[in-house]
Amino acid sequence: MKRDINTNENKRDLNKNSRMRIVHSNARIEAERAENDRLQAELRRTRSEVESAYQALAEINKDITDSINYSRRIQDAILPEQEILRNFMSDSFFMYNPKDIVSGDFYWFTQYDNKIIVAVADCTGHGVPGAFMSMIGHNLLNEIVHVKDITQPNEILSRLDRGLRKLLKQDSENSSARDGMDIAICSIDPENNLLEFAGANRQALVFSKGMLQELRGERAPVGGAFRDGENRYTNHTMRIEKGDQIYLFTDGLTDQFGGPNNKKLMGKRFRQLLNIVNPLKMAQQKRIISKFFSDWKGNNSQTDDVLLIGMTI
């Protein structure tokens, strides 16, 4: 009898312990469920905040992109129409590939005093900062040639250097403005068969009588950091004949990384390419050079703005 009583008590204890375990288990499950609900709510709230932030960033990005696209239209409107140069030199081409929507490279040309003046410039940076500099350079060139009647390339560069340094307040030792540009300018006198050239960190390549000649510019920019005195630019003069070819370009072309060893294209390789395409018309040359550049670049991003102008006298 006593054994039965002990057995029943043991069963009651077991049942009580089981119920307690169930209660604790249910409590733990409820706590976990509550914590899970809290985490789910926090996750939804975080997701909503992220989506709202993403939407806000997308709208900001669209506004910025729209503004830059509009700036591109302004920049394109300021650049002279390429057909105008072709009116002077029918066999010519432009290869103009901005790295970003707007470009720090720009071209400029005009016919003035029976001369055709052509400039190719590479401003500090690319994108929006470079585009601002390009518009400053464009306006200064118009003023120097059309208002001040200056057509000699080295004197144009000197005036451009002075004007840029004055506008950007670079004549003070305390100036933090280091913006400037590398630029090549040539003046072509068809009546007298004369080519004049001056460059600031840029050169001109000229095919004459089947030979490729390089006219080197000064190793100094236009504008830039504060310095004592003015940069002086050399004026190169050479006789030209009908059929001679002139190439002006920025360093974005030769600095492009690519090829089998992912190296820069470099000036030597570019001159070799010009020697191959030289007998062809400029339109054909452009197609070959453009394809060569694209193949060289491959899957790499474009290193810099690219600008090349080829002209046949």
C-alpha cells in the first residue's frame, strides 16, 4: 500500500515537472515569438528607411545628372560647329570622346585675317570642373583673336596665360588655384603656304612630303600654380604644301590603358599608327584610329577625355 502511495506521488511530481517544463517552454516560445516579431518590425522599418533613402538618392542623382546633361548641351553649343572647319579644310576629322558627360578637353577654331587658327586644349581635370575651365578658355581665345587682333600662336598662348591667371587670381603666392590647361595652337596661312605653331605641354604632328615631323610645345602649361614671371612660348614656323596633314590631340588618347599588357597606348604607338593611315582620306583615318583606340581600351574604363583633330591642307 505504501509503495502505491509513493508511486502516485512520484507520478504527480513527474506530471507537475512536465507541466512546469511545458509552461517554461511555452513562455520561451512566446518570448522568442515576441522577439522575432520585434525584429521583423525593425527589419521592415529599416527596409522602409533604406528604400526611402535610396529613392531620395535616386532623385538627387537624377537632378544632378539632368543638370550635367543640360551643361553638356551648353558646352556643345559653345564649341564651334565642326562643319565650319570643313568649310575651310574639307578633308578633316574630329575624334571627340569625353570621359564623362561633359569634357575638360575642348577645341576652338576660327578664320581671321586670312588665316585659319585651330586650338586643341586639355583643361585641368575632367567632368564638370574641366568643363568650366573649357568655357573660360573658349571665351578668352575669342577675345584674344577677335578683339585684340592677335593671330601669332605663341602670343595667343601668352595672352591666354595672363588672362587665365588674372581670372583665377593665380598671381598671388597665397592663391590656392592651380587650374590651368595644356594647349596646342596652329595658325594656317593658305595663301602663303605657312604654318605657325605654339604649344603648352602639347605638340603638333605634321606629315609633309611623306615625312612625319613633330613640332614640340614648351614644357609649361597655361595658367596653373603661382610662379614668378611669365611663361614664354616658342613660335614654330614651317612651309606647307597642298596635301600636307596636321594632327592636334590631347593626352587622353596616348594615356589610355589597354592592349595585351594593360599599358598606356603612348605617343610612339600613335605615330606608328599615323604612318600607316597617312595615305588615306581623313574620314577613313578617323574610322581606323577610333577602332584601334576602342580595341586597345578593351574592357578598361576610359582614362581621360580624348580629343584629336586631323586636317589636310
